Amino acid sequence: MKAFNKNTFREISKTKNRFFSILLICAIGVGFFSGVRATCDDMKTTADNFFDRNSLFDLRVLSSFGLTENDEKALLDIEGVDGVFASKYTDLSLHSGEHEYLTRVYSAQSGEINNIDIVSGRNIENEGECLLSASFVKESIAGIGSKITLEDLTDADEFPLSRKEYTVVGLYNTPMFISITQKGSTNIGDGSLDAFMIVDEADFTQDVYTEIYVKSEKLKNAKSYSDEYKELRDKLSEKLEKLGEKRAPIRTEEVLGEAKQELADGEAELEEAKTEGQKELDDAKAELENGKKEIEDGEKELNDAKKTLDDGKAQLEDAEKQIADAKKELDDGKKQLEDGKKLLDESKKELDEAQAEIDEKRAQLNEGKTALAEGKASLDEGLMQYNVAVEQLDRIEQALVYAEERFGKEAMADSRAQFEEQKKTLLDSKAQLDEGFAEYEVQQKALADGEKAIAEGQKQIDEGYEKYNEGLIEYNVSLRMLEFSEKQYNDGYETFVKQKAEYEKGVKEYEDGVKELSEAKKKYEDGLKEYEDGVITFNNEIADAEKKIADAKEKIADAGNAEWYIFSRDDNVGYSEYESNAERINKISTIFPIFFLLVAGLVCLTTMSRMVEEQRTQIGTMKALGYSNGKIVMHYMVYAVSGALIGGIGGAFFGCVLFPWVIMYAYSMMYNITDFVFLFDPANIILSVGSMTLAIAVTVYFSCRKALEESPASLMRPKAPKAGKRILLEKIPFIWNNMNFFAKISGRNLFRYKRRMFMTVVGIAGCTALSLTGFGLKDSISDIVDLQYKNIYKYSGYLAYDEDTDDIQSIYDDLLKYNPDTKYTRALIKQYETKFDKNTLQCYVTAVEDADIFESFVDIHERVSKEKTSIKDGAVITEKAAKLLGAKVGDEIALSLGGTKTQSVKISGITEQYTSHYLYLNEELYTEIFGELPKYNIVYFDNGITGGDSEKTDKFSEIMLKNKNVLAVMMNAASLSSIKETLSIMDLVTMVLIVSAGALALVVLYNLSNVNITERIREIATLKVLGFYDAEVSSYVFRENIVLSVMGGVVGLVLGYFLCMFVITTAEIDELMFGREIHWISYIWAFLVTLGFSLLVNLIMTKTLKKISMVESLKSVE
Amino acid sequence: MSFVSLKDVYKRYKVGEVTINASDGMTFDIEKGELAVIVGPSGSGKTTVLNMLGGMDTCDEGVISVDGARISGYNRKQLTLYRRFEIGFIFQFYNLLPNLTAKENVEIAGQTKKDYIPSEEILEKVGLGERINNFPAQLSGGEQQRVSIARALAKKPKLLLCDEPTGALDYNTGKMILKLLQDTCRNDGMTVILVTHNTAITPMADRVIKIKNSKVDDIQINEKPTPVEEIEW
């Protein structure tokens, strides 16, 4: 061996620690990189082997009209088809005990394709036996020996099997359905299959096959999931399609020919019946019309008669009135006449009386005249006497006045008084005389008046007599006239009586006519009703017949022409899901391991730079001795690269087993794929080892380059230790002055070796980031359950019921029976294929009857902003679904049930959701989109059962399942625990991450500390010489380490957050959305893990420090 | 008993199959307050002796005692305490901590002992009062060595051990350093042991111990040591 090489190998044995740390770090980096990278291929190869071993079909042919043995033969004739197997299946509901499941029932499977593997029990031997898929039994109670009942959920007339009850005799696995959780869709029930079973083919009532499986040797040789496989498969598929184009019309003819003929006959028959019926109806109608006219005429006549009668009646009434009037007039006339007569008689009497009176008065007057004349005579006498008396008195007075003048007045007083008295008496008699004369004048006048009055009265009486005589004549004339009128009246009365009798006869006749008419009318109406009924019946019958024909037509049209559908394995749920899972691991394998690789490379760079620096003198010597730069670089290359190679290759082989094993083991809980394969793909190993080695070679080159540029002489001089510098912190006296002496030193040291500081921080940050990713991944996965079932789902569970029932009330009653406070609302859940852009996704469309209650059950809100959205405002889609579809609010997505019919829905909200995909619609919107009211099939309820209280749940389920309309009861508590179980798989993967990150952290820190110590070995030795205790020396060194670890840790937490978010979004499976939050405790854990490893490394390093020999260390410079 | 005494001290290194005697039964004494120079050619074992004396290395056989304490039997812990409290070391390459200023380099030693000379004072004494806040890289070799001496003296050691203190210095500077050491010995009564391959400086010592092939070849006592200033080489 040449001295040069010897030197290299001796170098390795001398610096075992360094070499080993390079080796180890490469091993971990490469191991993780290659291991995770290999996993995808290993998974696919394991699956490929499993599929080949179990002869999984390559292509599957379905036809809308079923397939026949001839089709089978034709398929086998295709070049490249090496095996065919025809099978029948039907989707039914399976009852086991109280439970109900959706199952796909297959006819017995052949041994050539889709090999089933009976894992326990035995194959079908007798009638009425069946096999059940093993993965189903894991989660239910229908074990071997149990009896199950099948039920058809469609409205087909005929049950597809010849029997309904089976006994389970064995459990099987089939390569067709590798997924334990996902079993595919069906068009019955809630659309998602729970189980598979196999029964004897003879039990199927249909005689055509449902599907034919095709197998090809060429494809078997190609690797499943590979591009080669896909290409070959597509070619074969094309051939099959071509055959389909030929075979399908033949089948169409077989099935549809007969149906079409029948249809034509039916149509003709209908046409005939139609015309005949119509004619009959028309005749009846004409007859009715006639009747109606007659009735109308009669009615008119009757009305005329009525009018005539009414007129007659009025006339009669008038006549009667006239007669009565005439009679009254007659009577009045008579009475008047009589009264007149009486008056006449009376006035005669009066006249006579008045004559008598006048005569008497005349006599009286004459007497008065005589008396008056006598009175006049007496008066004339009295006047004469008076005149005498006055003369006498005047003489006396003369005497007296004499006397008085003579004798005095007193002496004559008496005679005066006497005279006065006589004068007075004379005056009185004069007044009496005047009176008498006045009275005489009055009476004279009265007598003249009386005479005049009598003359007048006589005149009047005379006139009265004259009048009386005239009246008498008038009376006699009137009497004659009255007699005439009486006769006339009697004649008129007679006529009236006659007319009246005639009128009464007319009335009677009219009434008979009316009665007759109403009878005719009634008859007519009956006839009309009969006619109308006839029309309705006729129309209904025709419509029925037409509908039947239209249905038949549609059926034929719908059936269209038989068409072949060619499916590949990609259409198999488990098969394609497994591929995407493998691809997901592949995705993780791009960023994650590169991180490892980078950290490893960085650490190696630090190590090698240090090494080169340490060996300046040696390099100088070599150079001085005439070795070329290349040769010198070679020395370090060989050192580092051999470490990288040994470590890398070892790590690659180890990693290629460890990581795929852990991941496949984890996935084996979800897929029935056994016998793991570990591939040591040279390309992968060369790539991972090569990239690591190359990275290291480059670092070595760069480490050496600087040294090699110097002259041998300068190299051989010891490189002055890096000068000390004041650090920024010193400019802040407040802090600096308060730091203790050693803290100051550490502070300055930290910043002295900036590169090492950077490397250490990056290295530690990387490790912290990786472990935070591990913890964060664990958080986000375990969060799903709580987020989903505590923050979003707030109801107790839901029950599925027979959607055709009209007795939903009984279910409500039962719900309230358990708890009267139960809140509930109905919904329709159906799995649809949603499409947006080019993305397709299976999504549960949920139409809700009462949006308010539903929103109190399911908290509908946007995840980040926590903003509530409402399904009352439009369609709301779950977050992951929106993300997978690439749809945003306002986009329109298409819904279909796999057929050609699609509906389009506009997204108006996106809601937080972690399990499954939903599209929530309110009733109105559903109706608008699908053109019919939703056919509700489940009831969401909240009855207070929240946790996994099995006693309450059992009691509740018992009540509900007694209701024959209730198909199944699903409690959220149960779903929660089953999801938790599924997710525990991921714990293993995260553990791998954390442990790997930890291992890396350990190695990185160890290495960096090592570098740190060797770099400063003189300092350390000096301290020792100065009499520092071991603890003081350690703390001098490790104080920095701890500060760096903390810095790295903090940076790593930030970095880790982003790494974790990246990993979460790439690693999560389509069905689930992982939580997006890392718990604060995880940050603490990740930080503590890093710090813990840092302390562990310090502990290890303490020993190394102890061992440092002062003499050796200080001597080295000489 | 002398202040420093070595008796039949052996130190053996095993390199592969071969055993090398770095100290082959050395015996010598040094009195308190003396400036002793141990002189010998390269690889003669003089540094080994100094290391053993300084508690940096242990002997395989024989007795080493300092100030009456038998340090050859010390365990690790005792040796550390010994170095900490009783020994001052001066190296050819100074071994200052590059990241500390002159003052701090002195302080770091002082920190180990309660009773120490304040760094400013001691630096003043070695003639570096002006530059106490400079980093080693900003100081010349001689200045660095002064810092080194100040560091050693700060904790008032019983014994000052110097390993080729002038080996990396030019003639004049070297002389100044030696003068400093001599002064320290004379003025402070410090016992100084100086290791060198340079026989020319032996006249400055009170006692010269010549070593050859890991053995003491000759011990000379200079009754009248020459002041450093007068020595030429």
C-alpha cells in the first residue's frame, strides 16, 4: 500500500469519532431518503404480487342488457385475452340480527380469476350456504354459522335470488376489494356498500351474466400501477370495446325485438279502442242535445201559458173588483135614493110646520100693533099734564123769589126746599116721559121689522115647496135608472163567474205542464251526467293505455341499445385508493427526506471543514513534498466519501426495509394486502447514496480549496486562532455589565464562530422542525375526531328509514318515546359524483327538511374566519371536497349519479369538515335543482345521548329498531370510536417520524459538539491547565451548546410549522381532512425533545472533555 | 526538604510496541524563591518534567513534592485543585483565550481563586496598563506573553512554570520577558522554573538543571546570576 493511502486509512482509525459521525449521519440521511422513496414502489410491488398471486382481473366487461355465454366465447377469442370469467351479482340488503347492511352478492367465483381466499370456515358445499367478506365480519357480528336474511330494496317485482335466507359457512378475502374501509358505491340505500358475499350461481334467477372478467398474461407480467401496465391495458381495452360494438347490437336484438313488436300491437289496439269509444260518446252527446232542445221549447211554451194565465188572472181580478165596485155603487144609489126620499119627506113636513109658525107670528104682530097704539095715547096725555105742572111751578118760583127778597132767604128756606123738591119731582117725571117715548119708538121699529120678517119667511116657504116638488120629480127619475143598473149588474156578475171557472181550469193545465217539464229536465241531467262520466272513463282508460305504451316506449328507448362498458382496475375503489396512498407517500418522500439529506450534508460540511483546518500543516507538508492539489484533495475525499458510502449504503439497505415496513404495516390495517415486498432498487440506492456522497464530495472540495490556495509555507505556520471581537451586545452596557463573566465569554464565543453557529442552528432547527412535524401530524390526526364530533356535529346520531314509507310519524313518535325533548329533522343523503373543472369526487348530497334544526345539529361555518354560513342561503360544500374539486364560493359544480344526467349547483358556502364530503342543500334548493321533492331517507336527531353510553344507546336502539320502517340507527359516539381506531394507524407513522427526527438530532448535535470541541481543544486544555474543574470546563463549552440549541429550537418551531402544514396537506387521505392546528403542547414537546437530545449529547461530551489531555492538546501546535 | 523536589521520577509512554521513557529516573531539588532553568535539547524530556510539576501530567514512578505536598500521589481532583491554586503556567505560544481581552484573560484565571491580584494591577505591573482592553490578536507576541505572565501571577501561585516562554519571540522581546520573569523572582520571591533549549540564557538562573536523554545530566548553582540585560546570545 502506498504511504499516501496508508495515511488516509490511518487517519480514519485515528479519528474514529469523526469518521463514525459522518458515517452515521449519512446512514440516517440516506436511510430515510431511500427508505421513504422506496416505500411507494414497495407498496405497489407488494400489491402487484398480491394481485398476480390472486389473479386479479385486468378488465371487466359490463353490458346494459347482461352478457351471454356467446359474449364470453367471443371475448376469449380476442388476442391477448388469456382467461375470462363470467359472473353475476346483485346489490341487496343484508339482515343479521338487528343490523342491516348493504351487500353485493356475487355468484360463486372461479379459481382462475379473482381468486378468493377463504380465511376461515369452508367453501359453499350445500344449498343455502354463503361466504361473507372477511373484512366485513371484523366489524359486525355475522360470523361463521350465523344466519342472514336478504332483502331487495329496489321496486323490482322479482327477487333476484331463489332464496332469501343463507347460512354463513366461511369468510373470504378477495383481491377485488382490498380496502377494508371503502367498499364502493351502490344505487340502493345510502349508496355505500358494507359487505360482499358469495352464493351459489344457481341461486340467481337471472340467466344472463352481469359481468365478465378478463385476464391477460401480458398484463400480468407488467407491474400493476406502472405506465407499462396502463398502456397495455388501454390497448386491450380498446380491443374489447371494438368487440362490444359488434356484440352489443346482437344482444339488443335478442332483448328488444320482442318488446318492440308487442309495443306496436298495443299501439294499434289502443288506436281502435279510441275511435270506437269516441263514436259512442258522440252519439250519446247528440241525443242529449236534442233532449235539451225539446226541454227548452217546452219551457218556453209553459212560460207563454203562464203569462197568458197571469194576464187572465189580472183581468179576472180587475173584473171582480169592478163588479164589487158596481155592486157598491148600486147599493149606494139605492141608499141615496132612499135617503133623498126621506129628505124630501122631511122637508115637506118642515115646510108645513114653518107655514103654521108664520101664521101664528102674524097674529102676534097684529096684537102688538094695537098695544103700541094704546101706549102712545097714554104718553101724549102725560106730556100735557107735565106742561101744566111746569107753568104752576114757574109762578110759585116767582112768588118765592119775591118772598125771599122780602122776608129774607132764611125765612123762606123751608119754602125753598119744598119748591126744590117739587121741581125735582117734576124733572123726574119729565125723564120718565122721555123714556116712554124712546121705548115707543123702539117698539114701533120692532114691529116694522117683525112684519118684514114674516113676509120673508112666507116667501121662503113658498120657495121650499117649489123645491120639494122638483125633488120629488128627480127622485122618481133616479128610481127608474137604478132599476136599470141593477139589471145590468146582475148580467155582468154572471159573466164573471163563468170566466173565473175557465181561468181555474187554465191554471191546473199549466201546473201539469210544469211538472212534466221538470221531469224531462231531470231525465236530461241524468243523461248528461252519464255522458260526462263516460267521457272521463274513456279519457282515463285511453290515458292509462297511452301511458303504458309511453312507458314501454321509454323503457325501450332507455334501454336504448345494449352497450358494453369496459372497466379497468382503476375503477375499483380500493385499487385506485391504494395507488393514491402510495403516491402520497411518494410525495412526502420528496420534501421530507431532502430535509434529512440537507441537514446531514450541512453537518458533514462543518465536520470536513474543521478537519481540513486542523490539518493545515499536513496539507502544507504534502504540498511541500510535491503532491498535487488533486492528490491532496483525494486524501480528504477518500476519507469523507468512504464514510458517506459505507454509511449511505448501510443506511440505504436498512432504511429500505425499515421505512417501507412501518408504512406498509400501517396501511395493512386499511388494506387486505399481505406479504410485504422490499425492493432494493439500484436506481433509488444509487440516487440516494450518490446524492449524499456527491454533496459530501462537494463540501470536501470547498473545504480544501481555500487551504490549497495558500502556499505550503503559510500552511505550515499555525493558523492564528480566530481573533476575538467585541460583540454587539457589549454596546448595550445595561445588559452586558449585568452578565456574569462566563456568560460574557459564552456570548462572545457564540458570535466568534458565526459559521458554526449558523450550522448548529440550522441543524438543530431541522431536527426540531422534523419532530414538530411528527407531533403536529399526530395532533392534526387525533384532532379530527374531536373537531368533527364535538365542534361540528352536535347531534346524537341519525337513523335510516325506508324511504318509501308514509308513516314517518311513527318514527317521530318512537323518537319522542325515548326522550320527549328529542329534536329531529329529516334529510335525504345520497352519494353523487361531483365534478368541477376536471376534478371528480364522490360526495354525499344532503337535502335537509328543516334547515334551522339541522344547523343546530351541524355547525356550519368557515374554518378560518369562523364565519357562519347558512344552508338557507344556498348550497354549502365541505371544505375538503371544495379543495379537492378546486371549487370556490360562487362556482358551479356538476352532480351526477354516474349516468349521463347531470345537475348543476352553485356553491354559496364552504364549511369546516374533517370526515367525508358533503354537499348540503335545503329542501327548496334541492327541489329546484332536481325538479322533485327530496325523498327523505334519514332522520337526524338529538336525544341527549352524547358519549359512548352503551346502556342508553342500547335502550334507544331497541326502541327504534322495533319500528319496522327504521333500517339502521347510527350513533355519533360509535362513529367517533371507529374513526379513532382507523386513525391510530397513523400514530405509527408519526412515531417513525419523531424517532427518526430524534436520531438525526442526536447525531447532528453530537457531531457539532464534537467539532466544537476539537476546534477549541487548546482553549479547553488551557482552561484545564488554569485549574478549572471538570464541571466548569463543561459548562464553559455547553453553555454555548444550550444557547444554540434554544436558538435552533425556536427557529425549528417556525420552520416546523410550515413543514408540518406541507406534510399534512400532502399526506392526508382524500376522505379526511386533518386538523390544521398544532397544539401548543406539541411545540413544547418538540422543543423539549431537541433540548433533551442536546443535553444528552452534552452528557456524552462531558466524558470526552474529561478525557482531553492537556499535554497532548497544547503540544499539537509545536 | 527543598521547596520543589523530584526523586527517581519515571514517565513512560507506550507507542505501539515500543515504550519510551520521557523521564528516566530524574532527581533534582529547587529551593523556594529560586529561578531555575531546565535546559536540554529537543525531546530530552524537559517539558515532560515541567508538565508533571505543573500537575498536567502524572509520573509513573518516583516522588514529586512541592512545598511539602507530595503531588505525585494526587488524584485527578487533587491535581486540578493544585493547578488551580498553586501553579502559574506560561507557554511558548501563550495560550491566551483569543476571544477574551487582555484584562479578561487575566480575570479568567483570577476567577478560580478568592485571593487574587486585580487584573488591572497585575497588568500594570507587567507593563500593559495601556492595553488591557485589547484582544490577543491585537497584541504583539511579547505583549501576549506579558498577558500570559500576568494571568499566571494574578492568582499568586507558589510556583511559576514557564515552557519556552521566549521560543516564539524575537531577541529583544524575549529578553524583556526574561527580565520580567527574573524581576518577578527577585522582587516577589516567586519560585520560577523555566524550561528552554537555549543554553545561552542559563546564566540568569539561580540553578541550572541540564537534561539529556530523559535524565538529569548536571545541576549547576549560580551563586551570582547574571542580570538578563547582560546576557547576550
